[in-house]
Amino acid sequence: MSDSTIQIFDTTLRDGEQVPGCKLDTSQKIIIAEQLDILGVDVIEAGFPVSSPGDFKSVEEISKIVKNASVCGLTRAVKKDIEIAAEALKHAKKPRIHTGIGTSESHIKYKFNSNKEDILIRAFEAVKYAKSFVEDVEFYAEDAGRTENEFLARVCEEAIRAGATVLNIPDTTGYCLPSEYGAKIKYLKENVKGIENAIISCHCHNDLGLATANSIEGIINGARQIECTINGIGERAGNTALEEVVMILKQHPYLNLDTNINTKHLYGLSQLVSESMGVYTQPNKAIVGANAFAHSSGIHQDGVIKNRETYEIIDPKDVGVTESAIVLTARSGRAALAYRAKIAGYELTKLQLDIVYNSFLSFADRKKEVNDDDIHQIIESTSISNQILKV
Ligand code: KIV
Ligand code: ZN
């Protein structure tokens, strides 16, 4: 792996599936895992095997079919969890156990009724035990976002000493500001003994809408893996959206960072996940929302028709969307109407366009969006319809 290639760790099937009411069955998970493998993700977190027999089976079956990516199973820092995860992953070509423990004051006090020294021991032992089953062990410091940096560094050192290959620094509650999260990663890079032997991973939640910004800030400061989900789905406000971080890196080449993702599959996978989970994607969702490449105001439409790049920073084909959409509404101008009329089969002269445009405006004031059938109706209802050239 080159130092400029960011590893994409997809957790759609684990953290993403924690969306209430969106449970997937094993066959649905297998289909998504196959597509994630084709997309080019580096790691697929397939589930939390100890949590239920269904999750165990999903991780086991996914381990059998994934060809390229590592397959990962989540555990707590508990021996039984680790044993069961190892069992579920036994058919994986590249198995990874993801184990860890809460490290913030509030987790130590309220979740574990424990103390820092005990957490350090538990972290070390969990990684060591996981290492007795697989070579690739990722350690997470849950609620790292609210953990003071000095203690976090000590926990990371223990995990590395026990053999962790990846250190996951989750902003579990989505609390950090990008500058704060970036500084945390930088601090770990500079202060953790043995850090050169491990990859730092960003795992950011979106409670304040900062998950993507925080992940990007994390990698700018030295992290080399991002944990994310398709469409940013996940518990509460969700996780970092895979399609967003991947396209940010692609559209900003001067960062000198890339991924192994074949971006042309992004839209298809977004649709697959949304349909399988029954989670509707908001129309204005970056990259994959229905309006991400739709233009409806006259000024923007005129620009896009002249040259797409006037109002689009991404070629829709790069993410698997066939083309930009020129949506006809009462805010549209003549250029958009002429463009759409041509697609619908009419070549309008300038004079004809003026007449049709007036009819169009009064129609569009009554209807939110004007479709091809409406265009036919509008044109055929004008007094000049028999003079218009049909193409
Ligand atoms: O958000 C989080 O802290 C997690 C860990 C379990 C990795 O999902
Ligand atoms: Zn999470």
C-alpha cells in the first residue's frame, strides 16, 4: 500500500445497519458485500458476530464469498466475543478482528465503573487475544473524540504493544470540530511510541453534520484509513458517507491522496443500499441524491447547457449517473425549455420559443415540474404548433 492511498473501510453492514428498522437478512448482506468488493473497498466490516446467530451467519457467509477485500468482525474487549468473531471469519481470505473498549471519562465511569489503569490492561489483553487467532487486528478506542489526548496515546501504545495493525480513533458521538479531530490525529502521530507500525483510522459520526469534514481533516493529519458507510447511513445521524470522502479525494488531486474505489459504481451501490434497507436518500444528498446533478433555475440551466462545468464540479458519469438533469420549473428560462423541447422532438425558432415559453410559464406556475408529456401538451396547444419543426 502506498502512503498516498487511503484505505476505505466500509461499515455499511455493521454500523450502517444499526439504523432502527433497517435490519438486513443474510442474503441481502451477501449481495451488498459482493458489490462493495467490486466497488473496491479495502475492508468490509460484515457484522458483530456475537450479537446474534443471524449476524454470525452473515459474517461467515460473507467471509466465504468476498474475493479481494479484508473481512472484518466487530467485538468488545471480551474473550467470548473475540473467539466467536474468529470462528465466523475462519473462511475469510483476509480476516480482521476489530476489538476495543471505551476510553473517555464518561465511558470508563458509567459504562465500566472502572479506572484508566484497568482500561489499559483490558485493551492490551483484547488485542493480544485477538492476535492469537488472526494477524490483522484493529483496535478501537470508543469515544476517542471525547478522550483526553494523553490518555488516548497511552491506550494506543498498549494496543500497538499487543500487536494491533490498525488504531481506530472514533468520534463516537460526533462531537469534535474538524480542527480538534485533526489535532488529535496529529498528536497521536507525534506522541505514540510505535505508531509507525500501525495505520490510524478515522471513524466519525455525523451528529453535528461534521463526519465527512472530520474524516478528511484526520487524513490530512496523517490517518490512512477512513471508516464509512454508503449514503452515510448509521445510528442516529449516521456515519461518514463513503461516496463523499472518496469524491473529495478524487476532486482535490493536489492533496495527493487517492483510494482504490471505482467511483463509477457509487450511484448503483447507493441505490442498492437504499432499496435493501428501505431508507430513502434525501434528494439533496451530496453525490448520490436525486438532485445532486439536477439544475432548475434559469441562470444555472443556461450555464450548464453551454458548458457543464459552469455549475458542476463532478462529471455525473464518474459516479455512475447517466447525465445531468435540466428540470423544467417556473424558474426555468428559454434555454432550458428549448433544450428539453429538442429532446422531446421539437426544433423551435427564436420566435416560436417566445410564444411557447409564455404558455410554458403559465403551465409551470400551476405544476411543480414540467415533464415531456407536458411539453407535448404545451406545444400542441399553441396556435403555431403546425409550424414547428419536429425532429
Ligand atoms: O462509533 C464507534 O465508536 C464504533 C466503534 C464500535 C468502532 O462504532
Ligand atoms: Zn460507530
